[in-house]
Amino acid sequence: MQQFRISFDGAFYKIVEDEDAAILLFEGIPISAACIEHGSHKDPHECPHTEKLLKKIFS
């Protein structure tokens, strides 16, 4: 399985990304996302690229 990386780790916010998507987490809860194919998303669950990254993060 491919890995992900944490590109920003602040007190409350964290940005996690892989080669296809990036997700903004607020206190561990995904609040926004972006992917290489569709651009930005208000709901991180509406895209297969961000769904795949969420599975990597929370598995």
C-alpha cells in the first residue's frame, strides 16, 4: 500500500497528502480536500481520490 505524508502539523490543523489528494484535518476530522483530477472539495467523501487517502489515514 502506498504511503501518505503530513505536510503540515499544527496545534489544531493537519494537512495530509499523497500523490493523488490532500486532506485538511481539524482535530482529526476531515473538513476539506483537494485532488489532482477534480480540484478542491468541500466534502472529502465525494471523490474516489480523497476516499482512498482517508482509508490510508484511518486504517
